[in-house]
Amino acid sequence: MAGHRIVASIGILGLAIAGILSPDGFGQTSKNMTTLGTYLRPGTTQASAGVWGWTGATGKEYALLTSRKPGGISIVDISAPATPKEINFIPSTGNSIWHEVNGYHNYIYKVSQENSDGLQIIDMSPLNQGKPAVLVKSPTTWFKTAHTVFVDTTVSPARLYVAYESTAGVMIFTLEDPENPKLIRTIVGEAHDMYARGDRLYISNQFKATLTIWNIANVATTTPLKLSVIDFNAIDPGLGEPAKGISHNSWPSEDNKVLFTTEETAGCTIKSWDLTNISLSSPPKLLGKYIGVKGIIGHNVYIKGNLMFVGHYTAGIRVVDISDPVNMKEVAFHRPSASKELFGGTWGVYPWFKSGSIIHGDDVAGLFIEKLDPAVTALANGKNADPKLMIRALDNGTIKLRLSQAGPYVMSIYSSTGKQLFSQPGRATVGEESLSLRNGRLSAGSYVVRLSQDNLLLSAPLVLGN
């Protein structure tokens, strides 16, 4: 290596694996994400729609996997992710493309858009005694079909929200008695999906291509007040997107300062919006945009810490660093789908299991149980991994690295095509480290240096001149 000159060596948090230089994911099936297990119910010819998760009193984790044909919901024990086990299956009244599910304490609430299920209320507590979950009731008093269900647990008592997928709007129930929801308010108007946290409600108005933001303080006794409106048709046409997207779903950041939206329209991006100082005359300002794979629709978004989890249809599950909502950066993905349908692939995601397991459902292959690489998990917990991997020199077979954390590490060098060329361990003190490569030379060209240390996964580009 004598005589080589370092042309560029700027350290960044790269979260790299083999294939890092393929930014849109084509030719790859995953990045910074490991599949722990899969499950497809025997006899299922069309697999999942919505998914959710539930954790029992014993700490066991369960996936709630809805299926299209046969229509219903599988209760799947994923506490041993490599060998998931279905505990029981609760059928719907018929087959349907659309199922959504959410939960509160020991109860799960499921709706379907095409069947006459009404609100299915499932008691999960028998699982704690090794018995199957039980369908308690399916009231149809308020509706027979609905598109989306959501539970806000940040208020007491918790509230259940149901969107009709029509101009009938959003129904709001109190869960003071979780087995017997009580309707306290209906906001009439076109509604496809909604998210609620505390005194604020976000309604995606679907074909109206708007998202309305509501003040729902004291919603049982006080008429909700419309605070602001996002009009997707009014977005700067310079974005080069279709003039009319479908307002599909939204999720706010954990500090309530930024909203993330999807439009379920080919060519439209997932967008971030500034929620500070909004009013009817001052709508949220567009901050940034993201799409995992051009031409593939971003279906649903879910926020955990500094990460956005995207059910991205045939682009699979995508994980995005949103710590800077102006410049959102994809940090992980898994693209399992064999579906070729515009609306096929990954529909829903659940990333909140204590174990770190993440589940998503594919419309062909069913349930996938995933785990993120450690440095990405650190982002999800609101802790940015240390980005300071600095390459100081590469000469006479020795690479000099500046590290800010002591302890053992493994350093690897990859070619521009993702092929691993070197990998060997070292032990660091804080500061500059010298590591002699044990074999071979590097010719002039571009490389990626990857370093794994404890819960950090760092990388930096390396360009060698003649």
C-alpha cells in the first residue's frame, strides 16, 4: 500500500453492510435488518393486511396477523421468533382485502371494510394461562364495516377511534370499560385513517387530498375545533408529483413538533410537516420528503423515537432516520415481497416490542419477524450512535483510525461493489488507533471502511489515489 494517497476520508454514521452503494435497494433484499422468523397460516392463499402486537403478563410477545383469504386474525406467539406458533385463529364473516387491528390492555379491536364484522373485541388475557384468545363480542350497533381502528392510550380513560372509509367520518369511543366501548363523538366528513394523541386528532381525508387537524380537548362535552388543514393539491408543483394524491395516513413525532404523511399515490412521496404555530390561515409547512424506491407507494408510517417505519408495499419495510426531518435518511430495509401488484407487499408494521422484534405483514408471504442492527436501534431509542470514525492515514499496510469509545472492535473494508476484502479485530483506547492489515494490498479506487464496536456500527468512505 506504500505510495497510495488518501483522497477523501470523511467519517460518517454509515450503518453499512455489503451492498451499501446501492442506495435504492434494487438488487438487495435487506440492509441493517435481520429476519428472525416468518409465519404463514396453512391454507392462506392471500396473506396479510394490517398487523399489530400484544405482550402478555408473562412477557410473551404475540403478533396479531390479519389475513385476507381466509379472512380473520391469527394470534401468533413470537416469543421464540425462529419458531413462531399460531395459538388460535379468529375468523371474520367473510374474506376481505382490508383488516386493521389495534389494542388496549388485554383487549384487541379489529375492523374490516368489506365484511359485516362490526367491531370485533378480542380478550387476550386467557393467553396468560396458556389458553386461546377469545372473541368476546362483535357489536354492529354503530357500524358493520370500517376501514381503520386506532387506540390513544395517552389519555385516561383511553379512547378508541374508528374511520368509516366514507363521508360518515370518525367515531370516538371511550374505553373506560374496555369490553364495552361507549360512543362519545362523531366527526362527520370524508375519512380514511386517523391518528390521535391527547387533545389533537389528525384525520386523513382520502380523495379530498387534505389532512385536517383537530383540537379534541374535552371531546365528550365540547365540539371539536378544526385547527389547520394540509392541502396536498397546494404543494409546490416543482416537486414533480401528481397533482392529486390520496391523503392516506399520518403519524406525529414523539415531541408533537413534526407530522409525517403518506398519500398512497404512485409518484407521491412521504412528507414531513412543521406543526409549530399552525392555524386555519397558517397550515403546516412542508419540511422534507422521502421515498424508498421510486415508483413504489409508501403505504403507512409509524414513528418510534428518531425512526420512521414504513410499510412500503412491494418495497417492503423501510426504516428512516427522522432526527433531521428536512433531510430524512433511510437506514435499514427488508424487501421480501414477490408481489407484483401496485398495492401488494408490506401493508403494516409494529415496532414497539420490548425485545426489539419488529413485525410486518406481506400480502403474499405473511408475517415477518425482524430485528434491526444495534446502531439503528440506538436511533430508535433517541440515542444517535457516535459518528466519529475518522481515517487518519493508510500507509505501508497500516490504517489509522480515530475512535471516541474504548474497547474491542472489528474493522472491515469493502469494495465499491460490497465485497468484503478485509476483516480483523482490534482493541481501542480513546483516540487514534493503528491497525496493521494482515494480508494483501489495496489498489487505487473507492472503498468503505466499516467498524463494529459494542452497540455502534460506524463506517467511512476511503478513496485511494495513485
